[in-house]
Amino acid sequence: MAKTELIMLAAGGTGGHLFPAEALSHALHTKGMRVVLMTDTRAAEYAGSFPAEAVHAVPAATPSGRSPLQKAKALFAIAKGTFAARRIIGQVKPAVVVGFGGYPTVPPVLGASLAGVRTLIHEQNAVIGRANRFLAGRADVIATGFAQVGGLSTAQQAKCRHVGNPVRPAVIAAAGQGYEPLGEGKLRLLVFGGSQGARIMADIVPPAIQLLTEAERARLSIVQQARAEDDDRVRGIYEKLGIRATIAPFFKDLPAQMAAAHLVIARSGASTIAELTVIGRPGILVPLPGSLDQDQAANAAFLEQAGGAVRILQPEFTPRRLAGELSRLIAEPEHLTAMAADAKSAGIPDAADRLADLVIATAHL
């Protein structure tokens, strides 16, 4: 066991990739495994608190949406990172390397494959991302966050094991708070968009609230993420309307805020979907547009089909459309309660343990 108890996780780029890796690390530790993290040099700067005994940084880049010269530089960085990863893997000798998508995981997973180390990739979204699609042919196992994942070949589908999307311990703690039916009290509305979505929430949500009747507005209490440059504008609208609102650029206690909400308006990244379903909260979801894979649109469609959300594509996300949805939900509080239950039924709270068991099985420990 001593020679094969080390697991290497490969994640970087965004919280959407690091959060499930963090959750898996906690689960592996409880099962007696040792964990190290391999990430890109950029993410290594803020990965110091990651629950791993060591953090290894290797070069990586995204070879898309750039000039031919920039693409060539990105490919060179990936090649350089792959050989650096292979060298480190040869030194630390992990039993398996687990990748969480995004181009920062390409060098570690490729390096592991070249070194003859078993590999597992985890796809968080309902459509496989480009980096994972590139790695899918080499991976020994493909773990998925959704039961159905688009963009895979028949051979790759045969490698798939559905485990769900791991969530952080803070989410599991928040999941213990049951949904409080709206009744005649305040509808607690939580609005956030992440680094790529806060601006549109600032542009659309306050004007939508303005379109509600005075009686409907009196029912609202709002917690909203807004960038510093949008703070005064958003805060000013709510103050003018007499609505109690908490505005901040970032919420460290987002799972707790989610658990306290009656309704969440957000983007539909895989982590957001996982947290909404594990905690059990209804959502109005606005997929991030422009992605070649349209992964967020597929994620939101899953939860809408499950009955736990309303999906509004960004071109349709107007103040009038949003006001109409809010007005309907305020008038039908029992529908909100049903949506919360449907969201909860779609959650997989033990996804981290399921993935940890699959990782150990893949390593043949």
C-alpha cells in the first residue's frame, strides 16, 4: 500500500475546476490516501490552501481564439508542461492522475499517460469540454457529473462512470438547512454571476425589479453580487425602491447564502448546478453564451427538465422577461417549494465519495 497510496489531482484555471478537486481531496484523505496537486503556474499562486501535501506547478496555456503565433506559443507551453509533468510524476510516483478539465490539466494527464501511469478525467458539464475531449482517448476512465454527456464517441462512452459533481464541505453543511416555504413573508432572492456574469446581473436584475408592482417589490429581500464599478448603480436602484439589499463583489459564504434563499438567479456552471441540487434551491439560470460547447446551456437544460429551474438564454434575458418570471413565482409560492424539492431530488451529495471510490478502483489500490 505504501507505494501506491499517493493520488495526484490535476486542476487549475478556475474555481469550477478547483472546487471539485478540493472536495475529492477531502474524500480521499478520509479513505487514508495521500494527495498532491499539479496545476498551472498561474493557479499555483492561489492554490496554497488546497488540501494536499504538495503543489506542483507546470506550464500550460489555452490554444484557442488567438493568432497563429499565440496558438503556437500555447502549444509549446503545453508540450513543455507535459515533459515537466512526466518528470515530476516519475519522481513522486502517483498510483493514478485525476484531471478535472481545462487546459491546465492537459500536461499532467498527458505526462501520466506517457509515463505509463493510470489516468482518470472528470467531466463536470453536460457536454464534454475541449481539453477533456482531447484527453478522452488516452484516459483509462471518464467520470461524469451528469448521467448524459454530449460530445463523446461510442468508445469513450464505454469508459464513462456517472458519479456526480463533488461539492465542498461547506455545501454539504448548507444542505442540512431545509427549504422554508415562502408563505406571506419576504422572498429572499440571491443573485450572482461569477467572474464572467456579474455585469449582466447588474444590468438586468435591478431594472426587472423596477418593473414589478409596488406590492411585489415589498415582498423582496435581495442579496446580490456586483462588481465594484456597478455597486453604486445597483445599490442606488434598490434604495430608491425601498428594497432591503445586501450588495458585495464576492461572498465567501455563498453556500450559506444559497441555503438562506428562496430563489437563486445565476449562471449555470457545473459547480452552481451541483450546489443548487445538493442544497435544494430553485433557480432562474442564464447560461454563459459564446462557448463553442454550449456546456452551460446543457447544464441549465438538465435542471429545467428536472423541474428545479427556469432556463433563460441570454438574448431572452431582458428586464421584462425576468420581471414576468418573478411576478409568477411570487404569486405561486407553492411552485417555488415544488421546484426546490425537484432540485434536491436531482442532487448527488455523496459525489465526492463516489468519485474517491472510483479513483481508488482505477488505481487498483
